[in-house]
Amino acid sequence: MTTYAIGSVLGNDRLLSELLQHIDFNPAQDRLWFAGNLAGGPGSLQTLRMVKSFGKSALSVLGDNELQLMQIAAGFAEADLLPGAKEILDAEDKDELIRWLRRCSLVHHDSTLNFTIVHAGLPAEWTYSQALTFAFEVESGLTGPNYLAFLENRRLDQTRWHAKLRGWKRANFITNACTQIKYCNEQGRLDFQTIGPVGAQTAGLMPWYRVPNRANAQLRILFADDANFLDGSVPGIYPLPSIDGLSARNLDNPQQLISLPRRDFAIQARVGAA
């Protein structure tokens, strides 16, 4: 059995199909880990249906696009905010797809493979056990009877973690850290706006995984590089580039990154990437 980790599909079902064909994915024996943001383009409906159809052969953590899709479906956001959302809302299996997404995790860890996958990243203050515990708080809320209240109150309103956080600010920080964290300052304060290659930002900002004394530094973390960090090798950090193409890592040989560019679908294989 081979397990592949795949970055943000962004609603490009054709590109995903090309990538799965290239890696010779066999759902009877292989496994797929998706880093969230399955939706976000004209093929979002087809992408969700495809990944869901793989059953136990695939899992996906939640990205910010999936959370926005849930807000749209619940009437708390406009459909035009997310490309491909309208087709999902008009589909006869809309409710089934939304229920399936609500059961997805924010963070997934496999002790046998010794890998953790999250859409965006983990705050420097969180240990491994805290990351799973805090993520479970939000996951329980999304599958519970009050999930609509969570979606209604979701905001980008908390940029620093502290243990005394309660209520919606706590839930929002946990959610936004896992699905939107990119750059931080040295104290770990989240920056929700900055993207782009490392070194091109305001002084004092750094990728979340370069914050000093990161408490989860012992983990091997896979994440969708929606910021396009273009960073050097960092031990235990395995980005899945998502801006210029769709990428897959074979977790048996994680230094090998297989990418399909989003425009012409030609194969690019890059070996030795972090």
C-alpha cells in the first residue's frame, strides 16, 4: 500500500484526475491524503464527488474553502465568494456532500506513517497532543447540533493563542490557525494577509514553521503551500505546493515531489524538495 499526500486541488477535477493517473493510484490498495481546499474552482462539485467516491481510500482535512462553502450553504455568506460554490448548492447531493465535509478533520496524524497533515499549519505554541485536542474541539462542534452557530460566528478576529481563550474567539483561533496560518511574527502572532516567497515580506514576519522554539518541531508535517513560500529545506516540514500546480508526495519517499502545472498539464517531477 502506498499513501500519497496531495495539496490544494482548488476545484480542478481534470488536473486531479491527471495526477492520479500519473501516480497510478489504485483505490483498492493505495491511500490518498488531501490537504484541504478541494473546492475553489469550476470543477469543485466534480472534485468533491470524486474524492468522496474513494471512500476509505481517501481522507481530507478541512481547508478554509470548505469552511466557507459550509457558511455559504448555511446562508451566512454569498455563493459568489467561492468559485464553484453555486454548482454545489444546485446539486441534488448537496446535503450529502456538506455532511461529508463536516465529518472531515482539521488535523490528521498517523502514528504508523509518522506523518501529520493539516491544511495550513500549526501554531508554534501547540504541542502535538494539544494540536489534536484543540482540533477535536472544533471538529466536535462541526458535527454537533450547534454547528450553525459556529459557522455564523466564524471570524478572523484572534491572532494570538493563549490558554484562557474561550467561546467563539477560541474556536476561531483554532480554526484559522489550522486553515489559514501562513506568516507570523517572532512571537507567533498570525498574519492573515501576507503571502508570497520568503524574504519578500515586511521585516519580522516568517513562515509559521520557522517561529523559534516551535513546540511541535518533532512532527513531520504535510501542508498545502497556498502562500507559495518557495523556502529552503526545513527538517520535518513537507509543503505541498498549490499555487502554480497540484503536487503529490509519496510518503514512503517524501523527498520526491510530483507536480502537474495548472495550465498545460505537463508532468514535472522534482526530487530532493523538502
